[in-house]
Amino acid sequence: MAETFAQQRDRLIQTAQETEAKLPVRNDECKSRFWFQSGPTEYVYLFFHGFTAAPYQSEVMGNELSKAGYTVLSPLMPGHGVAGDWDLETLPPLPETAEVYQSFGIQWLEEAKKLGKKVIVGGLSGGGTLSAWLALNRSQDIYRVILYAAYLSSSSKVIDLFIQRGKGGFSWDQRIKKYRPGYNFFAIPALATLLDMGTDILKQDAKGPCAPIFVISSESDRAVGNGDHRRLFEDVNRYQPLAWYLIFDRVHDIPHTMMVPSEGMDQAFLLTRLTRAFGESSVTWEEVRAIATKLDRDTTFDQAVKQLGLAGKVSGDMNAAMTMFDKRTLILEDN
């Protein structure tokens, strides 16, 4: 007999609590976070946190989407958030094989599918790597995928070479220690695992199929390779018209941890608007550019939507989302 919604909800909560109690987790910020509604919802959001981080990164997004009436799942990633006196001699138990992340992602995707009609997957940094892999390998099960500063490569090829060949441990900049409820130390091969996944994704992306995907970058992000973000979008957009791309201008100074107010991102609420705009719209990239062209000619958003015959295809957050795109760049691309 199939589980009821309430039974599945209670099982997920209990399993997470029991598993994380046995680890145990470092602190409350590292615990899985779930925002359930009273029953199945139109959209179920599944978020994967970043490398060495924890589900606290989904707090703003989860709260806002829950208020909008959606179920949100943000599970603790494998090997993350475990309590211990970690240092360069005693490194935390992060996975060093891609299969561990991939199996985890599939497991949670299957859970999310039972909780609503449409699953939207999102991930920050290393969580974005897993989300991109799911977009390409489980496209039939996913309604939308949103990548926030996905780790497909580092900002420097020299750093990538170091990661690929490196052994031993590494420590994050100690100045950001106060912002990191997760790990400050990690084994270099653990990061190499995600870099290898990113390399494989970029080899696979031009072949299809791929779920509709929104790639979000920032020019101020010094951690990841924005060029590979653009490449992923362009490769996918050749056969997937529902693919968007946005890179925040350097003037906004949006950091790698763009979803997290406590880590320097004071515009995390804007990402919720972008997330809902993409998740709740059925607008192709060509149509996004057409809207931008209309807006550049002093047409209002509502007028543009009506003139382009897009009524019923755009989210209530689409107007706000368009203010974050560089409309001149979109227009030049269209020409």
C-alpha cells in the first residue's frame, strides 16, 4: 500500500532526525530542513547545499517558498555536517566518489516526486553540480532546475590543476570561519570529486536531453568559473528552449554564497523572485529576449506580455525578474 502524504512526511522527518542524531551533526544549522504543507502541492522544491556547507543555506528560500504554499526539501548532503575536531590532520568524511552524491540526489528526487505534481531542483555551488547532473540524467523526472553559482570549475585553471593533482587537506580562509557552521577543512580529493563531475557535465551537456535549466552567476564570484556557466547554458539552449542565463554585474557585488544573508549576500530575497519567475513560467529564452526588447522601447511589462501573446505563461514574479537581467545585453544577443 502506498504511503499517504502524512506518512511520507513523518517518515522523512523521523529518518533525518535519527540519522543526524547518530552522526551526530555539528550544530542545528547542519540539520536537514523541511517545509511541508498540509498535503501535496503544485510545486515541490528540492535544494542541495554547497560543498562543506549545510542546509542552513536554504533558510531564506525555504521560508519564502513555504509562505507561497510550496513544499521545500533541503537535506543534509552525504558526509557533511558531522561533529568532530576537524583539522588538516583529521579531515571530515566528505565523499570522494561521484556515485555517492548521484545516488543521494536520485533518492531525494524520488521522495520529492511523491509530494507534489512538479519537482524543481536547485543547488548552490557543489549542490549546483549535483543539480546539473540530475538535469542531464533524470530530465524526465524534473520540471525545472536552477543552478546558483554551480561548481563546474574553479575561477582559475591553475586552481583546477592543483585540485586534480592535490592530496592531503585544505583550509578555508580563516577570516570567514565565523560564517561557516559547516566545515573549515576538507580533503582535496573530496573537492576533486565535484570538479570531475563538473567536467563530465560539460562533456555531456551538448548531447541532451536536459530539463529546463536556469544558470545564475555573478561577476563578483571569485570561486567558480563563470565562463563554464555560460558554456553550459549555450550548449543546453541549442536543444532546450526553456533555458535561461543570468550573470549579476560586478557593481552588485554578489558573492559566491549568494543564497545566504549571513555570508555576505544582502539580496538573497531577490533570488527567491528569480526562482519563482523561472519555476512558474513557461517562457523560452527567445521570449525573454523579446520581452527585454519591448521594455527597452518604453513598453510596460504588462503591455509587452500582451503584445507577445505570453499571458498565462509568465509568473507573477516575472516582472521583478526582468529588472535583474541586463536588457541591453539580451537585445544585442537577439541581433
